[in-house]
Amino acid sequence: MTFEELQLDPRLLRGIKDMEFTALTPVQEKTLVFSLAGKDVAVQSQTGTGKTAAFLITIFQRQQSVAAAWRRALIVAPTRELAVQIEAEARLIGRHLNLRTGCFYGGVGYNRQEAALKKGVDIMVGTPGRLLDLEQKGTLSMKGIGFLVIDEADRLFDMGFLPDIRRILRRVPAVEYRQTMLFSATLSGPSLQIAREHMNQPEKIAITPEKITVDAVNQELYHVGSRDKVSLLLGILKRDHPRSVLIFTNMKCDAERLSRRLEINGYANEFLTGDLPQSRRQRVIDDFKAGKGKIVVATDVAARGLHIEDLDMVVNYDLPGECENYVHRIGRTARAGKSGKAVTLACEKWVTNLEPIQELLTAKIPVVFAEDDLFLPDKSRGMMFRDSRGGRPRDDGRPGGDRRGGRPQGGRPRPGSERRDSRSSRPRPGGGRPSGRPRHDGRRPS
């Protein structure tokens, strides 16, 4: 189906053509048939499938036919980066419409955002905390909201924003006065509860995540001990020469430390975590999108919703604890029908996450045995690093011993060669094979 067949406002069609959108993606086709008719929708869909355009086109088209008092739209996103990207896409698609868009997020001052609200904003995009702050100060009104979008609902709830989302839902008009669109990687738990309690008989739409991302991605899985992950990563980067690569770690401190190790080994890069000031986070993202940066090391939260054109490679330096995040990560490459590569390093700390990921994919990730020459010398091995938050120095490289002694043989780590007590920098007495799921010390991966 083409956008011309939807009988959209000619000015909106011009914006869509400016974006070089032609045929509808599956999520757009299944969503727009209901949303353009004014129905609430709860959509299961991954990042990079065209869902942003689906809800923006709905808002722009329907704003032309509803009463003026109900034309304002509120779009809630989990991160500042995603909010900025939604606003940018809204400005491009709606460039020929007489509508004003504003973006509202924390980490920056209030003055500019409050000035935009005083001038009047038709489409408000923001993160929950800042939206509620502005509403409490009396500078942002949630009355007269005719369109409400909750984007990446699963990530909002994972980040602890469920109470904030409920507060927003209590402040916007009742369900009969607004159209609500919810998008989530999974339609379960809190997402379904929100749909039941705060939406008007929503149409449920599911786009199978593994069919969206996995088929076009060349996946490789390496079983490797923790002490040799950097060495193997260096070998893969040298072998494949990716023009752009996004490397994921599970923890914020590990992203920063890995970034430093890569720098010491001659790979200029940036790291992206939620602890960075907003100005620096945005600079890292803008430079990466513009091709100025080749390598970014990031956590899931910091990289959520990033749209990078022509991303060559994604590396799962750590296997994610939530299997859906694996699909989120590798889905950042192989976009728009292009091919891409996803490399996963399964060490003894995170290997227990592999089975549920493969159950979600209903397939085994192809295992590749790393020959000795793929492991390159790590110049940072033995160096201790303290992260920028002042955390305890850690030596992830672990000097001493021959590399081959610690590398997994036949796809398995040698018992006792890799495991370390997470509370100490000394080898765990007696070695031993890790049992059960990895210990997270009660901290939520970022």
C-alpha cells in the first residue's frame, strides 16, 4: 500500500514525500487502518519499523478534522534522545502544516522550554519527569489533549516510570475525549494493564519482532572467557573493518571502562550512558549519526530509540538480561531492507541469558569458533580503571597467565579460569564454575 491510497491531506503528503517514504511498512499499514479512523491502538512493534511515522501521520491527519479545542497532542518517550528524534521527525513530516512542535526533557534548564510553551505548542514530545514538572509549575497544561501517545511503553516501565505514566493519565482528559496510541516491544504485564484501564477498547496489533530484525542480520556468537573479551573484540574489529559499530554493555560502569580500553588500543570512540550530561549525550549521538564517530559503546537505556542510518555492526559485548533487548540491539543494523551484522560475546558471567534469547528467536544463534589469530594483544590488560562516578577501580583485563589458558575450549570456559568474586579484585578462591543466573547486586542494568 502507498501513502497516496490513504487519502491524506495534500500538505501532509508533501511532507511524507520529502522524507522519501513510499510504501507503508507492516506496522504502518496495520496501525493506520484503525488509527486514522480515530480508534485507540495498542501496538507491539520494535524500534526501526516505522512506528513513529505511524502515530505522527495519524496525529497530523486527524488534527485537521477535530475541533480546535482537542487538537493538541502529547507524546511520552522514555529517554531524552528518543524524544528529540520524535520531535525532529515530526518537524520534517509536518513541515507544510501550520503546527508548532516542542520537546521537553530533563538535564537542561527550564527557560527555553517554558518560553516555547508560552508561545503555544500543538505537539508536545517529552519524558515523563519533565512533563510532570512543567505541569506542576503551571507552565504546561494537559487539558485539551486530544491525542496521547505512549511510545516504547515497555522501556518506560522498565525504567520505573509506571507511576509517572499513571499520573499523566490522570491529568489528561478522559478516554472518551482523546485518542490514545500505545507502542511497546511486548504487549504484556503493565502495557496490557494500561490498555485495559486507560484506553477505549484499543485494537491490538502485533508485529512479530524476530521477523522484523533477525532475518536480515548476519549473526555470530562467540563463547569467550571474560578475560579475553577485549582481545577478541579487537580481532573482530580489525578483521571486519566496520565503518560504524555500536557496542552494548549491560552496566554503565562497564561501558565507560570498555571505552577506555578501546582508546588505549588505538580505537577512538565515545561512550553513551544515562549519567552523561545531556549536552554531551546529544553531541555523541549527532556525531555518530553524521559519520564523525566510528565506534560508540553504550547501555540499552542510553541507546534506546536511536535511529542510525547504515550501521554496519552491532556488538553484544554482554548478553542482555532481557531477551527482548537482544532483538532491540541487533535491530539497529539491517534497517530498511539493508543487511547488517551482529556479533555476540558470550562469557561465563552472562551466558545463562543465552537460552531465553534463543527461545524468543525460535532459533539458535550461529556459533563461530575463534581461532588463535583472532585474539589480538590487549594493551590495556592489567590496567585499573575508576569510572567517572568515582566507583571502585576494576581490572577487567586480569593480567597474568597465558591467554590460551583462559579462553574457552570447544565453546566452554575452563572451570576456574575466568570467574571472579564480584566483591573483590582477587581471583575467587578455589576457582569453580559459576552457577545459576548472573548476580546483579540488586542494580538495574542501564
